[in-house]
Amino acid sequence: MRSVVIHGHFYQPPRDDPRTGAIPLEPNAAPFHDWNERIETECYSPVAPSLASMSFDFGPTLLEWMEQHAPGTYAAVLAADRASASRHGGHGGAIAMPYHHLILPLSSRRDKVTEVRWGIADFRRRFGREPEGLWLPETAVDDETLDVLAAEGIRFTILAPHQVEHAPAEGRPGWYRTGGGRRIALFIYDGAISHDVAFGPLVRDPAAWVERLTTGPARLVAVATDGETFGHHHKDGAVVLGRALAALGRRGDVRVDNFAAFLARHPPEEEVRLVAPSSWSCPHGVERWRAECGCRAAPERGMHQRWRAPLRAALDWLSAELHAVFERDGRSLPPELERHALRMFTSCGWFFDDIAGLESLIVLRSAARAIELSGSEAPRLEAGLLERLALAPSNDPAVGSGRDLYLKEVKR
């Protein structure tokens, strides 16, 4: 019997002011106070009834917000995993995610291990079980990342077709053996169907979507996309998703499945080779998060991204300095310092077109908070950061550089 797995990656960056814990007003999310509120209404709440029939991950920082501000939806997410586990012999549909949305191939092994361990601990606390799989932010991967996952007990992750040299036949998972000698299963999602769900037209036509999922010889057809596709990116996406899942559930030749349950029945039979570093949203590997590679959200606007490399270099320098301070003086410093030192690498800060965007401000706020928590080292660290941010030019002459942005918008 053919298995169909629809995976949704649900995530928002941590929008709260690190000093106050409150989310500042985000005017472009009107009529809502902020984008979390808006997307919860458009997507998370309406998609919740479908989650028990899906594979899904929610970023820990998003779940933290939902627990406080959307408790009904939060409870529905946890209940969906329990229902899925009951239906699939103990294999729930939820999988873990690193605690922050970092591009792990650009992180040190120390930070990879920290992020994965924190993500697993958060999953265990919320879902009451050990995670079998883990979603990699932007599916960004390299050998060391997979070695860390395997070392921490993760059994599988999910990649795009171009991230392996050759995908196993019939949609089956493959084994990857890391340089450290560990093994982890890799599921490769169907790139063409996933694209047509994320960017249309399938998310507007449940019958066409079901037809694509049930045609051909594959043993497993897997779709993976941002969960916000369903209701936020596409207004009626949650409704179409529900109709597609209901239609699949009525068929006698299809199993609506999740990755963990499929893996338990069909362990990999062949090994795969990785294309690394790579990600699902940058054809240049992981350059979108450290260079002007040409990837941008609105190419028609003609903006440069010469700010990306200086911003990455500035925060890499600050991270190394903060880690050294914490390892030397950690007992006398607030424990939150390490959290903000990692949070400042949230991938959204580099994804879009200008350093003056809301997402880059979010990472700079975390950098500022980490510096504030560093004690007597704060003046030196801030001076060093400002010196490096001066090399990150905005597209807007009125903004100036990353240094000007930090002083005007972050430190005000």
C-alpha cells in the first residue's frame, strides 16, 4: 500500500524584546498587534484539526509563545501528536527542531550540540516522549550536523531531492553514514509536488493534489513545506489541506502516514551520499545566510545584500567572545547569556533583502541583550560589534549601516 506523508514545518522567529519579554507593535501585521497573532489566526488555529493526520514540527520559540497566548491551539498541537501515536502504534507525527532556527552548517559543533540538545529537551517536556526525528532549519545540512543528530539519538531527518547525490527508489528512506561512523535515516521529499503545494496550484485544488499524490509507482510520497502555506501564504490553504487529507483517508489504496511509522515498517535498504553544505531554499548551498549569492525575497526591487557577510562576521566574532566570557566567568553571569548568544543567529536575519528589515532587527536585539548580560566586558564587546556592523551597508541611505541601525533602533 502506498504511504502519503504531508509534513508541515511551523515556525516564527522570537519576536519579543529580549529586555522586556513583550512583543513590540509590528505595524505591517495590522489589524493584528504582531505577526504571531496574525498567523495564529490565519494558519495555526485552522490547521490544528489536520495535524493528527500529518507529520509536523513546531519551533520551540513558537510553541513558547503559543503556550502563553494561544493555549487552545497549543493544546490541540499536543493532542494531535497523541492521536497520531495512538493511530500509528506509538509513532507520533510530531518531530523535534533545534531550539533556535539556526543554519547549523554555519555553527560550531559546540553550538550544534547545544541547539539539538535544547530542542530535544523542549520536545520531551511538551510532548512527553522522546523525538524520533528532527527537522533541520531550512533543511540546512552537512556531515557534522547529521553526526550530532545521530549522537543525540535522532533516527531520521528530512531533506530536499538536490541534497543527496541519488535518492532511493520509490520514495524510500536511505541510510547516511557520518564521518564519525554513526548512521541516520534520510527521507527525501518529492520536490515537484512540494513546490506545487507551496507556490500553487495544488494548494488551491484538493482533487488535483490527491491525484498527484496517488499517481505513479512510489511506495512513499512525501510532501514537505512551510506550515504557514496552509492559511497564511494561501488564504484557503488550511481548508484545502483538510479536504485533501479527508479524501486520502477514504481511499483503500493509500495509507495517510508519518515518517516515524513508515521507518518502523520499512528501514532503509541502501546508503545515500550527501550534497553538503546544502539547504532547501538556496541553490548555492548555505550562502544565503552569509553572502550576496543572489537569493532574495523580492528580486524585482533590485536590492543588494552586501550587508549579509559583514553581519555574519560581526555576530561570529561576538559569539566567540561571548562564549569565552561565559566559560571563564559563567558562574557569576546570568544563565540567559548563552540563550541570546545563540538566538542572535536566527536565520531570518539574513533571509530577506535588507539589514533594516524586522528580521535583522530581531537578531541585533538579541546581540544587544547578550552584550548587556556579559558584565564588565559589555563596553568592549559593544564597541567591537559596532566597528564590524559599520561594514554592513543598508540599501536605504537614510538607514546607513548596521552600526547606525543598532544605535538608532536597538539601543534607543
